[in-house]
Amino acid sequence: MDGSRSTTGRRHDESGVQVARVASAIARTDTFIPPARPPRPVRVIHRSAAIDPENEAPSAPREHVLATDVDVADSFGSQARGLMFRRSVPDDYALVFPFEEADSRSLHMLFVPFAIDALWLVDGEVTKAKRLRPWVGLGWGTADTIIELPAGAAEDVEPGDIVEVVE
């Protein structure tokens, strides 16, 4: 029955499997599709806004790479899922949540079995940095971008520092 219709009016393929039934099964698949990876290498860079204690003036910015394996959660689904249901993340990993504008943003650790460092940014400036505990951690801050990193990766990051996602 090459592409012909059966007596029920449904289309069949060469093997007799109903095309509509196969398409429906594919549409219902609960398989996780990871966030799209950027076409070029992306890094998360930290530039410290530390003050030189001797003359109380800003010291020369120190640059440090926080992550080289970066995913961008730029859809509603990928932002809602975040790091849930993962067992771990690599040491050089970051999940970046970009938003249209700065607003109060929250994070939860429900179904995340490992600790993370979370950074809330407005125009690249850190407004809050917090370690979130596995399963029960909660955090709120003002941000147009949130970055989630493995626990300890943002240990030296403080409010006022600059953190950028760069190619």
C-alpha cells in the first residue's frame, strides 16, 4: 500500500504502519532535548572590581575564566527545566539564562541533587552571588541574566564585579 489510503481513510506506508499513528507517537515523546549549543565557542569571564587596600582605589581588573562549556537557556522550556534531573555538571560548565529586561528573578533547586553557585547580573554587573544547596536551595535577585555554575566556581565573584558571556 505505497502511500495509499485504507478503508478507514488513514494513510499507510510501505510496511503497513499507519503514518498518522507513528507521527502521533513521535509528537508525544518525552525525550529531553538539551538547550541548543551556540555555533561558536562561548566562555563566561569574570572581571574583579576589587579595591586596592593600600590606596583605596580600584585595582586593575583581574580576568578569570569561570566556564568554557556554556549552554544558553533561551526558550521557556529550557529555562523552566534548568539543571533539574541532571546528576552533575562538568567543572567548567555554565548555564546562562538571558532575559529581555532586568526584573526580580528567582531560582530553586528542586530536583537538582548538587550545589551550584548562582549569579544575578544587570548589564554584566553582578547584583548578587549565592551558593544554592541541593534539593532545597532558593534564591532571589534582580537580573537581566542569571548564570548557574558548579559550586565553588564563583567563589571569588562579588556584587559589583563584571561577568560576561563572550565568544
